[in-house]
Amino acid sequence: MTTHDPHQRTAVALRHVHFEDLGILEPLLTARGYRVDHVDVDAQAVDTEHVADADLLVVLGGPIGVDDIESYPFLRTEKEMIARRLRARRPVLGVCLGAQLIAEALGAEVRPTGGVEIGYAPLILTEEGLDSPLRPLEGVPVLHWHGDAFSIPAGARHLAGTPGFPHQAFSTDTALALQFHLEADPRAIERWLIGHAHELQHHGIDPRTIRADAAAYGPELEEAARHAVGLWLDGFDPAAPGIGGSAP
């Protein structure tokens, strides 16, 4: 029987598809003293109190939209859990769909664009982005895999964009929302290519290009991603040990 230290901090990751997990961020969180739990949101009974009480909530990506509640009813409960965290001013990190759900919960518009941005490309950091935990990402190609876009919520800090999707990241005092994927493990990119094979074919995107870019950019991105997320976490637990957890 496994027992857990009741004083150990917990990080809950809400997962929509199995291969879009915490990836390279899980070792970072473990090194900082978190017990990491992946929670599959499509499960019949999600422990909402466990999600509410976690020291950190990470809402991961998935190939559905924030308005797809009729088709995917679990979104209703998930939205309630995210809104509860935001009202309580407890740390939330959102990735792709997770970022869109945070944006909607904060009153911003989320809409389909009719296009997609898939593959590795650098961000354009705003002035606020250059003065934020995302600064290690300057000039580093990150993994994009999205078609919907969000507006920046009122009062939030706009941190990054790309020419096709100018709203790529924002933050509030307790939330960080990233349209792009920092967490994807480049060593496991094949799972993404298989899982999203139909989408890649539909948009005429060659998986060989993404595979090669993952190998080329993955090591630099992994280091920059762990540094950036570590800096963000420092705002909540500055004394915690971690990889890339101290400001330059």
C-alpha cells in the first residue's frame, strides 16, 4: 500500500488525451518537491476537491474546443474546477486548450480561426513578456499545435504572440496561459504524430518535418522551458529546489 506525505505539495494535471501529458515538466515538478497526479477529465468521477486543494493545477491540451460542451459534457465540470481555482487565486498553468479554458473563465473570447499553426517556430515576446518568466524562450522555437485563438482577458499581461496568432500567452497574478506547448517531450514526439495523424494529413503537414524539428530544437527548448516554468513557480515557492528555478 502506497502512502503519501500529507505535508508534500501536490500538482494535479488535468489530461484530455493520454499522450498530451506533463512531459518534460513532470521531472521539474518532482525535483521541486511536488507529488504529481495526472487526472483524466473524461473519467466518470473526478475528485473535484482534490483538484481544488492541489498546490498547483496544470490544465493540459486536447483536440476539442471550449464550446464543445454538448458533445463533451465533462467540459462543464472542468470549467467549474478552473473557475473555482481562479476565484480562490490559487496557481493555475494552462497549455493550449487549458489556456483557452482559463481565458474563457476570465471573460475573454475564444474562437476558431479557420486555420492552424502546427510545428516548431519561435515566439515574439512582448515588452511584458521579456520582463516575465517567459524570457528564456526568446528566440527558441516552441511547438505550436492549435487552431482556436483567445483574446487577452481584461487586466491580464499579454506576454507573447506569433504573426498568425498574436495572442499566444498571458498571465495574471496566479495564472499562466500558454497557447503553445512547452511540455511536449521531444523524445516522445512520435506519440503526437500518431495521435494527430488525421489532422496532419488533413492540413497537408508532413510529420517528417515535425520529427526532424523536434530532434533539432528539442534539447534547447527543453532547457528553456524548464527554466521558464521554474521562474514562474518561483513566484509561489521561491525557496523550493528545482532545475532552472532561479532567476538569471
